[in-house]
Amino acid sequence: DAMVIQNPRYQVTQFGKPVTLSCSQTLNHNVMYWYQQKSSQAPKLLFHYYDKDFNNEADTPDNFQSRRPNTSFCFLDIRSPGLGDAAMYLCATSSEDRDNQPQHFGDGTRLSIL
Amino acid sequence: QKEVEQDPGPLSVPEGAIVSLNCTYSNSAFQYFMWYRQYSRKGPELLMYTYSSGNKEDGRFTAQVDKSSKYISLFIRDSQPSDSATYLCAMRVEAGSYQLTFGKGTKLSVIP
């Protein structure tokens, strides 16, 4: 039973062409995260939503934006993808209404840039 | 010095062996510790979650935390080929802090 679902699993886009990745969750968690993971590297947090409050990491490029229209869905928009943005993008969720809950990840979207 | 150090491997063991995976950290404020398993082309899957020094066991997996030495371990007993994956340690400072600090991951291969 998939609880954090990411679509599509694989995405190919052209250099500079905007792309949107989506994430949905059935856990009713109030916090959602987007990570970037490059080959053989640890996931890097881009931003997170606590309910509707958006929190950007200081070193996340302006090229990356996010939307969370409701509790279940969150989107990652890359406005003008560059070759360096090719990576796995991971969505995660956690419940921060109950302390000490870990993050649960989706299976990711692998983004390729032509 | 990185906040979390994890040997990237690769680590190859025969089926049935006991596997020991380790991370060291420098920030004494870390309070919560996790181990994730990541198969190729998949997202990280939570294996163990603990916040106190000592051992926590779940089936063939045991997580060990030594806060005085800033050292955590994951032991896998009776390793199986299906355990072949990358294992990531992760930690956070306190409840309400959303930032996870990950190790780089150790790639494990269990040979039949």
C-alpha cells in the first residue's frame, strides 16, 4: 500500500523547459518535504511545508518552487531546468502533531535533462 | 569535518553473515536517529527509529546508539540477498526540527 506516491517515476525534459513533479500522500501528515538526491549522495532538503507554511532552505536555488494546494498534494516546479538539475527528486512526509515522528519517503521521480 | 560520517563501502558479505553498518557524528545536539534502506531507483524506506542510547531490535535488525561516543550502528543478522541495498543513517536535533542530516550511505551486497 503506497502511502507517499510520486508521479511520474521518470521524467525527461529539455534544457530550460519548465517541469512539474507531483507528490500525494494518504497518511494525512501535516508536513511535506522535497529532497534532491544525486547519484551516490545523501538526499538534500530543498524545502518543506508545515501545513500551508512554506519553508525554503537557504541554499535552494530560486529555480525551484513548490505548491501545496491541500494536505494531500504537493508539487515541485523547476522553472528552467539546467543540466545540473538532473537527479532523483524525493517527496517525504511526517506528522509533527505527535512528537518525534520520522519521515516517510516516496519512491522518487528520476529527472533527466536533454 | 562533516556532521555525519558514514563509510560508503561498497561492502560485500556472504549470505548468512552478520553485517555491521556504522555512522559517527559530531553534533552532540542530535537526539533522534534513523536508519533507512534504499534499493536502486527507489526511495528510502525507514528501518529503525530511536532516540535513546542503547539497543533497539526489530526482527533481524538491531539499532545501537552510543550518545557518549557519538556513534550509531545497524546490525543485520542472517543477512539475505534481499538485504542488498544502500543503507543511510539520518539524525535530527529535536522534535520540531525538520532538518534531517544524512550520512552518504553504505552500499551493501549480500552474495548468495
